[in-house]
Amino acid sequence: MALNIPGLVALIVFYAITLAIGIWASWKSKKDQKKGKPSEMIIVGGRNMNFFIGLFTATATWVGGAYINGTAETVYLPTRGLVWVQAPIGFALSLVIGGLFFVNPMRSKNYVTMMDPLQETYGNMIGSLLFIPPLIGDIFWFAAILASLEATMRVILDIRSYLAIIISACIVILYTLLGGLYSVAYTDVIQLIFIMLSLWICVPFALLNSATKSIYYTAAQESYQAPWIGQVQTEYLGRWLDDFLYLVLGSIPWQTYFQRVLSASSPRQARLISYLSGLGSFLMAIPSVLIGAVAASTDWNQTSYGLPTPVERGESAMILPLVLHYLCPIYISIGGLGAIAAAVMSSADSALLSASSMFAHNIYRKILRKQATEKEVVCIMRVSMVVFGTAAAGLAFYSHSIYDLWFLSGELVYALLFPQLCCVLFIPNTNTYGSAAGFFFGFLLRLLAGEPSLKIPPVIHYPGCSLVDGVYIQLFPFKTFTMLLTLGTIVAVSYLVAFLFKRNVLPRRWDVCSVIKENSAFTRPPCTR
């Protein structure tokens, strides 16, 4: 296949428009920096983000390249189907729960990042440990969605993979570095509109292609493969529930989410943004679901793709660009490519800003250099954007393992960070000792459960653990089980240690983290050693 020149030109135009909007937004943010701290302007937009801009950027953050590609792939896979498409409902519920319970306590205290209440309660030492899972998760997330764009460009444009990754990463790094949250938010507006229009334009052409049967018929009837509605077998119910709870609760403790709600001008607006963005992310999955259903209803032998089918070739992960390329006219597939590029950039910039914000504000300013000036913090934030973005672009070349590592890092955030955040916000008197015990115990439990993608065999064989093709598969909801045990450990150890010190069972001099209240009715600062 020859290089698609019109598609390449269209993509360059789209990138140029995105970059221009990002630069304009950076100019606007510099004008507004006089109203407050420059670092807070970059991280949370001066807490005065326009409501509609905030809604667009919150929705676009979740509607990334992995989201729209992964939704289509799951519907298409004969062993999965629509019933396994959990992300749209899971993310929507996550944003509703976040708005109901987490927005008010975070927004009312004017926190800058998600790590602020953790460091405030448990101290800098534990804060630096808890920073590691989301940092790794953001970098792997950036890498994974760059890899998804590379696969799409290879199918539609026949462009070399390293060019797609390098160009996309450079543009995202540049406009994020220049304008922070303002650049990210304003570019998200054009990106989200482009995703919505482009994918919906592609859907009718794919549905009406002569090689495709009616998706209403193939939903329940076997045609070229199993019905695309799919089913959840009884033995997989625990795994299905575990993945669903992981998406609902594990999507909350991310800086990308709190960055949006903390930038709102009021708690009420923050809650409303959270609710409506949940609805928006759900609706944005509909075109991907239809495209996945079309792929499952297509006789690929009637297309220039031919046989064997994408699933037999191991190319199911590229099913969305394959449908766009082989079942739509070329000018329509180019529009679909723009939608995927927009989805990638709308999530990549959020991950980049999230990681650099937490590093500059919570690690550099609060631990490494407490006397740092605003100018110094902003400089460190920009340097970290370049470093993290470059690292993610390098990792994107190893796309097969990156998706697995991103998913694993997300599991660690769910198992380790979500319980910590719940304790800080809703359970009084948890302390540094409980936090540390919960972190290490939860981390150990997750490792002992094994990880097939990393070839780590399980030490703990939960109920339903079975050997499939030489690989142990855990069917028990062990991720949620680990999260609950971590939560219980934090609470139990916190109250037990406090009881032992107050009753002088343990000498007060052993309280190195100073968690016991003094007679003067104030609490000494938590452990910072």
C-alpha cells in the first residue's frame, strides 16, 4: 500500500490547528497568571475554568484512543462481545460517584493535586510512596495511547510507526508545556467535537457496506462469527464484576480527574461537570460499539482485506482503523483517522500534565526543595513534562507490553491509592502507620496474585484459579478483594497503634511519626522522615 498523501495532508492540517489553539490558550493563560500563582494557573487553571470548557475537557480526558479502540475491539472479539464493554458504564458511574462523594471535600479545601490531602495527613514520606503508582500509570497511559495512534496510522496512511509516535508526542508536549491546563482544556474542545463528528460520519458508510450483514441480525444470530452481544459464562462472573468495580472505583484516584474538578470556579460547578462528563463519555462510546458490531457482521473475504479474518491474524486490536479503511470510502476513513488522533491527544496531554503537576507540586516543592519559588516550580514542571513525555514516547514502541503494564499500574492505583484516599477524606484518625502498612500489604498481595502478561506465576491461588494453556488465570475478584484488605489494614493498624501508644503499651518515644495528640489539644505534624 502506498503512502496516503491526502490523508497525510489532512492530518497535518488537524495537528496545525490543534497546535495553534494550544499556543493561543497558552497566551491567554499568561495574561491570567497575574491574578494568582503561576503554578496554580498551570495546574488548576486559576480555579476559574469556564463551565463548558471544563465539561469538554473532563469528557475528552476519558474518551481517549484506548477508549474508542478498545470498545470496538471488545465488541468485535468472538470471545467477548458487548456484555464485556464495561468502560462506558464504568467511567460514567465513576464520574457520578466522584461528584457525589469526592468533589466537595477536595474542592472545599482548595487542594491543588490529589496528593495534597494524603501528604497533609500521612506526611511526605508516605506521600512520595503513594505518588509512584499514579506516576507510572500516567506514563504508561501516555505510551499506550500513542501506540494505538501508531497502529491506526500504519493501517490508513501506511506511515512509519516511529514518525507517528514522535510527531504526536512532540506536539502534545509542546502545547501542554506552553499553556498547562488552559492549553489542554481548549484543545480538548476541538478534539472532542472532531471525535464526535468524524466517527458518526463513518458509521453509516460502514453499516451500509455490501460486505456487512445487518447488525440487528448478527447481534443474536451466529453468522461469520459468534453473536456480537456476547455472553458472560457463570465461571467468569467474578472476573466480570472485579473488572467492573475496578473501572468504577479505580478511575477516581487519578490526578487527571481531580485536575478538572479542582479547576472549576465553585464546588457546585465541579459536581455538575463530573456528572455531565460521565454522561458524555458514555454517549461517546456508541459509535465505537456500532463499528465493533459491523466488524463482527462483515464477510472480510468480500473486502480487499481478505481472509483470514482480523481475529485470526491477531489484529483485533486494530479493528476500528481496519473498518474505517476497508469498509468506508477513503475520504471518510481519513476523517476517522482524525477522530482517533484527536482522541489520543485529548488523553495524552491530560496524562502528561497530571504526572508533571504532581511531581513539581508534591515532590519537588514539598520534599526536595521546600523553599522553591513559583518560577522555579513552573520551570521544574516544564522540564518534567519533557522528561515524562520523552519516556512515554520511547515506551510506545513496545506497544504489546505497554498495554499490560498500563493496566497493571491502574490496578495498583485501585488497590493501593483508592483506599488511602477514602481513609483520608472519610475515616477520621487514620494515621501514617496504618497508611504504610496498607501500602506494603496491598502491594504484596497484588504481587502474590501473579500477572500472566508479565509471566509472574501466582503464589496465592484464589478460588476458581485455573490453568489455561499453561497460564494461571484468576477468576476470583482478587483486585477488589485486595483493595478491601488494604482499606481494612489501614484502619485496623491506625487504630491499633493509636490505642497502644495512648495506653502506654508502647513507649511514646517510639512514636517517630508523631501521630498521638498532645495535652495541648493539637496534633504534631505527621512523619516526614
